[in-house]
Amino acid sequence: MSDNSVGSKVSVFLVGLGIGALVGILFAPKSGDETREYLTGKADEGREFAQKKARELRERAEDLIERSKEIMSRQKDALSSAVDAGKDTYRKESKAS
């Protein structure tokens, strides 16, 4: 899943949360205090959801960075080995000539 689609999903969630809150206020069958308490609870849920997703994205990014470092290290080792083998072959061929 790309980061762009995750950000898009979070944006859609937040817009939906706002629209839902507005509709809830307009058509609330409860008193003002009950409605504010309900909206505060929903806002807390939305904040917790956003924090959870941010943590998950951070962990995923850390994992990707770590894997990238490992891959780069292996590629560096392979390239160094290839260069060393090329140098050895060149020296052998130079001496043979």
C-alpha cells in the first residue's frame, strides 16, 4: 500500500468525521450537554485513530528504512567483491602478458 493512499484514507476519514459531527448536531435528539459529550467522545475516538495510524506508518517506515539499509549493505559487499575479483583478474592477466 502506498503512502499516498494511506494519507488519502485518513483525509477521507477526517472529512467524514466532520460531516458526521455536523449532521449529528443538526439532527440531535439529545440535549446540548449530551450532544457535546457525544461529540467530545467521537472527537477523542478520531484523535486516537489518527494517532494509531501515525504510529503504524512510523513503524512501517522504520521497517522499510532498516530493510533498505540491509539491502544496500549487501549490494555494497557484492560490488566490492566484484571490483576485487576484477582487479585480481587484471593483475593476473597483466603478469601473463
